[in-house]
Amino acid sequence: MGLGSSGNPAMVLEREITVNAPPETVWNVLAGIAEWPAWNPGVSSVTIGDNLTVGTHFRWRAKGIQISSTVTELIIGRRICWTGNSVGIHAMHLWTFEPVGGRTRVTTREALSGWLVKILTVFRPAFLDRSLEKTLAALKARAEKDAESNQHTPQ
């Protein structure tokens, strides 16, 4: 299932960032969904099982909104996509991780639809842009910190 296959989203946004850490480090931060509240200030709680596979269901709270998500696509270390549903919003969120000479280019693309999205585009048109930028910055900070810690760990 690709991004945008569920009809015409009211909003689609794509952002990217280069992280000074190898792809496996960046992947481990994002794919460690249970740990999101430790590094992503927008996420306050997550409930997820032990295995991350296509079909994995997780529930999380972001900025006070309860979201129910399901992983729809997974290529370990390279790509993950999930859907998310909450009151008035349906989302599809795709993340890709591309190695770039010891660093990682992270691209995120989110498509939103639903009645609440239509309202938000009128009253807070930059809400998704700000959210993606903050999440990417937090992911970069955590992955770079983890990469730095790994460099100083005795083998």
C-alpha cells in the first residue's frame, strides 16, 4: 500500500533532513516506537507489542490526541509506513532512510484527510509543516547523540 492510495488527502507534505549518523542508528531510533516519548517532545505515550512487522498495531498520544496506527509497509532499515486514525483525521506517514557517506538522509512524507484536517488548514495552515520539522529535528538530535555514544563505547 503506497502513500496516497486512500483517495485524495486534504494535505500532503514532505520534508527531509541529513543526520550525522549511520542509517542503522537512525532507523533504530525511529523504529523503537515504544521509546518515542523519550526523544520526541510531541509524543507523550505509546503502547505497542514486541514485534515490528507489517500489521503491527500501536496506540500513541501526540499533542493530547490519541492515535491508533498500523504499520502498512516495512523494509527493515530502509522504509516504514503506517496509517493513523484519530477523531476527524486519517493519516498515512512514510519514512525512508538513505545512506549518504556515513550519514543518513531521512525523508518523511505525510498525507492527511478528514474533516478536522480541513478545519486545521484554515485556522493553522502550517501545523503539519511545524510538526514534521520538530520531529525531524528531534530524531536527528537523538540519533546523533546515540551515534556519538556508540563511538565512545569500548568494543
